[in-house]
Amino acid sequence: MNQMAPIRPSDGESADDLAAMLADMGQRARKAQRAVMLANPAQRSAALVSAASAIRHAADAILEANGRDLEDARANGQNAAYIDRLMLDRTRIEGVARAVEDIAALPDPVGKVLARFERPNGLLIERVATPLGVIAVIFESRPNVTADAGALCLKSGNAAVLRAGSDSLRTSLALANAIRAGIAAAGLPADAIQLVPVRDRDAVGHILAGLGGTIDVVVPRGGRSLVERVQADARVPVFAHLDGNCHVYVHASADLAMAKAVVLNAKLRRTGVCGSAETLLVDRQIAASHLKPIIGMLLDAGCAVRGDEAVLAADARVTPASEADWATEYLDAIIAVRVVDGPDEAIAHVERYGSHHTDAIITDDEAVAARFLAEVDSAIVIHNASTQFADGGEFGFGAEIGIATGRMHARGPVGVEQLCSFKYRVLGSGQIRP
């Protein structure tokens, strides 16, 4: 069994002490990653099952830490959506543990043969999945990311260096310590999952610099300012999305009952997730029949509606939308609504104001749906379903480390397969090159 000491909060270090601590974390992560990579699939899965059990056993400590974080967040005036993202209860802790078990049960990606072909000279060439290495995940108020990110990294043969937001540090440390105890009890190194124990913002800069070459990729999960900083300053590759400005377009052939159900779920199921719809586009051809019922439903459910002139005319409770509203990720019970002249204008609006995250069309016209899915350049495009399906668990990935909206390597939910690169194995029988 591997022995480990729990990570404890440690604020107030000097700049030199902080740099030394983080450099040491990177070196330990690199060493641990090799052990995780060389472990067999059953060992990695067993370690995650053990981690899930440890999370359940540590529920009281996790809730105590979360209570203190919630007290501080409320004292600092954080809004309801923020509090919801931060809050854990016993049901959510059980959900975190089950998510780790779901990841444990996924097919192991390491060593998977992705392609195999033989050359005319008899060489057999295989493309084989390999771990990325040490993955740094910088996140804000969602403490469950500690478990999701750590488990996904370990399952895919990687090590994780996690940096939680200051508001969730106590909760994230409690979760990390439980997970580390679980994987150590199963015989894998606890240092495969480490969490930076300080609130000092300078820690982010050290991580982005690569911790002396020990960090292979950075994944930011948080607001626009965090992601923009990571993308601007990182000296290592980044999987990132700036925000989730997601759209639902209700086309002229949309069924009203379906449109109402999808829009309500897309906006209000959970307003604080990145797959929550932030803008609703309604085709002018059906505005007379569909607009008022849909926005009335949203308003009655407690959602503020900001709209253009046509939307303002449909309900006196609507407030005017500004230009900024079309590009805003509210993460709150607010939605911007615009009436558009057909698919051309809808697609143009999404391309101009969207964040290439998740966009949906509600229509019974298969040709229009096919065009929307082809022309909207987002990581996830959806026909006749809620944008809140933008989630690794809903994709069958067990969980996700984030939703990548770039165009390199990984796009959409980043699960265990996306946390692998590949190498080529070339098998010969003495061939030499002429």
C-alpha cells in the first residue's frame, strides 16, 4: 500500500517557497504518471472504485468543508447560480462517487489500437493510444471537478495537477484527500492526483509556465477572464472554451409543445451549467403562434426575458435587449430572445454571437435541420433536444474534464479517449530502407 499525507491549506508562502512547492508537485506528478501509465487496466479501475468508496466515507468532512466555503461565498455576495455550482449535499456527493465509478467502468483507452495497416514492404504499422502525460486543470467554483478531472486523468493513464478556485478550496481539498487515500489504498501513487493547496493567484502563472517541463497540457474550466488568461499566457497546449453562449432556434416547422418543453429545459434545468441556453431565436413565420406561449412560459417560471421589438410587443414583462445581451453567457435565469427571418438569419446570428459551444434547432423539417447541423460551426449541434445534453456523462463518456470548443485534437466533451494521444508501432522482419 502507498502511504500518503493529506494535502492541507497552505497560504502565505514566499514567492520562492511557492515556486519550489509547485515545481516539486510537478516532479512528483511526472513520476506518478509513469506508474499509472504502466499499471494494467484492472489496477486503474480498481483504484477509481476505491476512490469512490473513500469519497463516500469522507462525506462528513467534505460537507463540513463545503459549509465553510458556502458561508464565505454568501458573505461575499455571490448570486444563487454561483452558490448552486459550489454547493454539495449528500445526494450530490453520492453523484460524485457514482461518476467516479462510471469512469472506472469505461473501456480502458491506453494501448487501444486505433488503426493497423501493412505496407508493400511487409512492415506492419499500428497507431496506438497513449496518455498525454501530466494534465493541469484550473477550475473555479465547481468542487466536483476535482473528482471528475482526477478520475478521467487516472483512467486514461495520466496524472493530474489541479488548481481549484479560492472559493471552493476547502471543499476541493477534502475531495482530493479522499480520492488520494482511495487510490493509494488500491496500490497506485497518491501523487497521480494532486491539488494546489493555496489561494495565491501566482500559482496559476507557474502552472501555465509548465512547472519546469512537467505539465503537458492545461485545461481551464471557468469564466471568460480565466480562460482568456490561460490561452494568452500558457506555454503548453490548452484545451479550452471561452464560454457557453448556447442558442436554441425554433424554426417555422417546429411543434409548439416540443419547442416549449425543450426551451424550458435548455434554459432552466440548471442555469449555471455551460450547456444552458442563453439565447432563443424564433422564426418570424411562427411568431404569432409560438412566441407568446414560449416567452410567457419562461417568464412564469421566473426567467427574465430580454428581447427585441417583436418580443417586447408580445409580453409587457419583457425588457429591451442590448447588443451586449446577444453575446452574454448569463449562467442565471435570464435569456435573450430575438425574432429572425428564417434559417439564414438564425445561422448568421449564431455565428456572429455564439461561442462555438452548443447550439440547437427545433424543427420537423429534416432538410433545414441537416443544413443547421452542417453550417453551425459549434462543438455540439443538436436537433430537437435540449442543449443541456452537452455533457460528457450524457454522451456516455462517464464524465468530462470540460467542453473544448477549439479545433485541435479534442472538441466537445473531453473524456478519457480525448485525454490520449497516440504513437506508431512499426513491426518488421528485418527490412532496411533502400
